[in-house]
Amino acid sequence: MKTNISLEEAQTLLLALAKPVKEGYVSLFDATGRVLSQDIQAGQDLPPFAKSPLDGYALQAKDTEKVAQLGSVKLSVIEEIRAGYLPAKKVTSGTASKVMTGAPVPAGADVIIKYEAVERNGDYITISDILNAGSNIIQAGEDIKKGETVAYKNNLLSPSLIGLFAGIGLSKVPVFNKVRVAILSTGDELLDPAQELQPGKIYNSNLHSLRALCLKLGTEPIAFGIVADKQAVTAERISQALMVSDIVITTGGASVGDYDVVLDALKQMAANIIFWKVDMKPGSPVIAAEKNNKLIIALSGNPAAALITFNLIVVPLLKKMMGLACQLPLRISAVFADNFPKQSPQRRFLRGRIYRQDEKNYIKLTGEQSNGILKSMITCNALIDIPANSGPLCVGQKVSAVLVGNIDERTAAVLPGL
Amino acid sequence: MKTNISLEEAQTLLLALAKPVKEGYVSLFDATGRVLSQDIQAGQDLPPFAKSPLDGYALQAKDTEKVAQLGSVKLSVIEEIRAGYLPAKKVTSGTASKVMTGAPVPAGADVIIKYEAVERNGDYITISDILNAGSNIIQAGEDIKKGETVAYKNNLLSPSLIGLFAGIGLSKVPVFNKVRVAILSTGDELLDPAQELQPGKIYNSNLHSLRALCLKLGTEPIAFGIVADKQAVTAERISQALMVSDIVITTGGASVGDYDVVLDALKQMAANIIFWKVDMKPGSPVIAAEKNNKLIIALSGNPAAALITFNLIVVPLLKKMMGLACQLPLRISAVFADNFPKQSPQRRFLRGRIYRQDEKNYIKLTGEQSNGILKSMITCNALIDIPANSGPLCVGQKVSAVLVGNIDERTAAVLPGL
């Protein structure tokens, strides 16, 4: 068992062990936000046939050459073709078929002229333009050719990609299964917020914040409730959670106290302990273990510490398991626009908010930085990475920060510099 | 009925008419991504009582003053208090209680010293430090005070906010209902991708791409299927859709052709037509109408045009209905890193991809720009806004672009300048 390792070593060790979950097929109706498990080749052309982009007349371009001498040509309209219906007749010299937007181009025709550019009298049209063959025709396969690779394994299924799949007749897509994340809170002091508060007890916030993060990420959280600070019970609940999930996350009891039972519970289960403690503040007490090829990550019970280590250590892991190619959080440099008078003997992550001003990134602290304080997480969009043995931080210092959580529009709004 | 109005006028007209949907209460388990409909005041302190941030001993600070003369003081340990349990005894001069992390601070004690800083022998501890009252105690309400406003109406419910609500014992939150968006595709030529392809028909991609966009945004899409290009049937289906939704979006049949029946269908329903056609390319044929205080927006049937107008016109509307304070898409300026040889007599939106290089935003076209082409939407993260009467665009020109869809991490990665 390694101990007191760096955040980067923890990330590397876990990403090497994490494997994408199994694959399956889902309907396009369930595909939003899922991740492709295979490259996708188009099974047909898009569009599947040559069609008209407008309401007009399909004819032979060479018929319009006579306009040069005669000033105009007159063609007989032989049928009207609507979108969704097949042409019944072939266009020959001297004839034209009326075509509606999206209608198949009739055989024999090689150009379409728009409705407004012709004069119609009864069953005849008069044309005064010389047309080039191919004009105003959307060719079969113009958007996508049969056999063309349209998307790749590890691509996130966006609305446009889902639309494109529908367009090529793909109603089911190969995706990685949803990662099932069991979340278990340890602590005799915990109550569910739906319960009445009792003296000496506190409400369990970690289950709710981590569950919401899992949902936002596109995984399937399984709320495994609260377990007492007893080694045997904790071992049993973790074992149960492992059976129905792909990864188990616990909070609380991961430190060195007399009632920090998670490490012993994992040993009792004969789990392979990968590491214990990461050299960072807050959130140092993290245990990573493996059992039956599944990972168990035990986080601190302090609400802010749990959220921060979840973002820095668990989220990259979950992204790998989801099948995403890009896993580690984004790093941004910014100018510190605040004062933080404390020394940092240990590597520390401070909760901050990046904003953009005069084409530069600035970052301010979002409030109290203690392990247990949740309020400063609310407006936090980045964690300032303070190296060990740093002195006080002053206005104007350059800092490096890690973007946390999904980027929301409010976050993006402050970044690009409008 | 207004016609051929600017995009900005269309947005303004519709945002003035759109109202947030009704409010309700949801469990924290269903709150992720929802929008608050009321300000939230904390009903209790967080934490609810003074507690210990570490494993240690609770005692009276004045007892440690004697360390100055004696070098150390010896205190009798009267009990052990675990997290979740109440102290049974009061700490008096000469005594201390062992406290575990999270345990309530016993009456009489005003300081906590960490476990590692004392020497324990049997029922006694020896202390060699002079301590200040209040040290190592998390005071009741240190994170949040009872009555404090912790979140505001129109706030998006993030994971941290959900965790904070759990922490203050709020198990149900007031939110705006999910906006129900009925999506209806018109067109005799359309097939669902699960059906077998027939000659002259194409697969309906709009339902799937728009449905996925609605899901990503956090609304509840209702797939209303495909309706034939017949006025009476279209009017009937739109009326049915209005009954079960908050807004109806149709695609196809919104232009001027013989089989573009949506405008007439809306008139037949006695809907109030707000405008028809927006001065932009692609996606000019947009109809906005109102019936029974609900909006109906009819978009072009061309897949790219439908996606673009949905992003520019419908998304702001849906955000207003969801209760979000920020509705219009973000605008970014960038350097055009491509060539586009065509003139743009009409205002035009080109599909592009913004990326960051040397601290600057650049944008390239993502491929073919025709109305029907879906492929260039796949990697598109911004629409370049080309004013009417523009000439060809060259490398190096400054352009203005509108970010489309939700900002994903890939998009953000190219924006902030790492």
C-alpha cells in the first residue's frame, strides 16, 4: 500500500486500473449524453437519392441552350412530384416535371429551375435562362456517403450527431453502459435531510452533492444510504454495493481516528489497498482499493473535502469508465485578485472563481476555506493549486487553477472574453 | 403579422411573450439541473452545534495557563464523545473530554487540542502548550446562519447547492416545473429511422436532434411524431400537442410552397401569428404563433436550418420558460482562419469551430454550409454571424460568432487559453 502520494500519482494509478464499462445498444431516444463504443460507418447515402432543394421544375439543361437564339424556350409540364413520392414519368427533351422541395429528381432531368424564374401557362412553362447541368440538385450522398465513418469510438453523443444518425437510418447505437456509481456515507452522526434533526447529529450532504455530480456527468448514481461507524457493517455494505455497481464511493471514516473504520473494513474484505492518503489539503484522507476488478474510493466526510477530491480524483476515473477520451480536469492560469495571508506548508487547493477582465483571467477566493465549509463551493468554478511550502498569496500573483465540475454557461461566460 | 424581421426582433418579441412555467416542489433526488423558483433561507444553523474538527481533547483554555510556570499540566479525562452522540458530562477545571472528529463540544470546554499534541497515561492527559479559547472549535452556524439567504430564485441547482440544501435539512426544494416541449415533424417524405427505407423517402432527423437538444437543456421533450403535409391534419396534431405541452415546435412546411401547410394550419386553428420569416440564412422560414397563451414555433425542415434556428430562437425562449435569468446565447469575437469565397447578400450564419491559439480566438468553418447538410453541425461550436451585403471572407478577418448549444468541456477547452 502506498501512502501520502501526490495527486498526480493517485490519478495515474487509478486511470491505469479503470476500464471502460461494458457496451450495449441503446435507442436514439436514450442516446443523449452517452459515449460511442464503436466507430460508426454510414449504412447508406445521405440523402439517399438526388433531390430538389426548392420548389421548381426539373428539366434537361441542353433544352435551355436554345434560349441563346430564341430568347426563351417552352416546355411541356408532364407531372408534379411531391416530397415523399416517386416520379412516374421520365423527363425527355421538351418536357419538364414540377418538383417540390425534397422531391426526388426524375430520371432524364439534370437541372432544376426555381418556381419564381419561370412563367407558367396551363401545362407549359417558359424559360428565359440558360442553365448548367447539375444546378439546384442535391446529389445522393452529398452530405454523407455510404461507408463513410461519421463518428468514432469515445465520441460523446451530441444532439447533432444523434440527428445525423437518425438521418442515415441508425435507430440503435453502440454505447458504453451507464457507469453505476454506488455512494455510501459512513458516520454515526448522519441523518437524511428528510429526517427530523436530533441533538448531536448533522444532515448528510455528501450523498446528495456527489449524487448530483454523478448525474451531471452522465453516470447512474445508486444512493446506498448511511452506514454506522462499525467495521463489520461497513465491510458488509461496501460488499453489497460492489455487487450492484461498477465503482463504490464512500465518504467519512477514511482518516486515522479510532472510529475511522473504512481502511480496516476494506482489509477485512480482503480488498487490495492501492493507496491511502493523498498529499493535499483539503481531502488528504482518501483510500483507493480494488476488489473483484472494481474500484472502491473512500473520501473524507468533510463536505468540501469530499467534493474537491471527488472532482480531482473520482471524476477522471468515471470519465475513463464512461469511455471518454479526455479525462483529466482542465488547468488554467490566472492572476490572483485576492489576499490569502496563510502559509501553505502542504499542497493546498483553494476554492476560487475565475473571471475575465481586460482580456485576462483573474481569480478570487469564494469565501471560507475550511474543510467543512460548503458555502464557498457554491460559486467556486476553479480550484487554485498552491504548491507546498508557499507563503501568503497576494493580489497580482500568477496562479494555476483547475476547472471543476462540468463547465456551465456561467463559467464559460467569464472565460472567453466577450 | 410581421414578416421578414431581424433575428433580434424575433428574439425580443418571443422573450416578451414567454413566461416561466408553473412552480412545484421536488425532492433533492430530482433537483439536479432544475431552477429555483424562490429564494432559499436556511431554516437552521450549519453546523447545528459547536463541534470538533479533529480527534482530540476538549478542555478549558485557562487550565493551560499554568504551563507557563509548571511546564505542563495534567488533566483527568472524564469521558469520550463520538460524532453523533451527546456529551454526558460537563468539563470543569482540571478535566477534559476526549472528542472525536464531528463530536459536539461538551459544555464547559472552550478549546480543543489535537490528539497528537498530548501525552496520555491511563485516565490522564499531560499538556505542554498554552491554548487560546476558541481554537479548534467549529462554531454553530460557522458555515451558514439560520435565516441567511443561501440561494436565489432563478439559480440553477448545482451539485454543491444541492449538498448545501441537504446540509440545512431541506429535502424538498421549490423549482419551476420541467418545460414540456412537443416536437412535431411535418412531411410526407419522412420515415422514422426504425422503419425500413422506401424509395423517395428520407429519415426524420429533426425530431431526434431537437429532442436531444431539449434533453441537454433540461426540458422534457414530447416526441409527437410525423404528420403528413395536410392542413387539417397538421392543425389537429398541433392542437393535440398544445394540450399536453407548454410549447410546440414543428419542423417542415414553414415556407411558401404549395405543400407548406403549417401557416394555413395555424390560421385555421385561429392562432395569433406573431411573425413569419426571419431575415437570416439558413432558417429563414420560421413561423411564431400563439394560441391559448402557449407559443408554437414552426421551423424549417432542413436539418441544419432547424438546428440553427432552434439554437438562436427557441433555446432563449425555453431558458426563459425554465426560469433561467440568462437567456440569449453568448457572443464571442474571433479571427476567421478560413476562406469563404461567396457573397452574402442576406445575413448569414456559417457553421464554425472556435479554437484558441497564442492567446487569441480563431474560428474555422466546419465544412459544407448548405441548408440540408448535417455533417458540418457535428463539430460546430459557434455560428459566425455574417452581416447582409458582405463580400467573400478571408483569413485574418475579425468576425463575431454566437456559441451554440450547451458549452461542453471540449468547447471550453479551446476557449480559455491554457
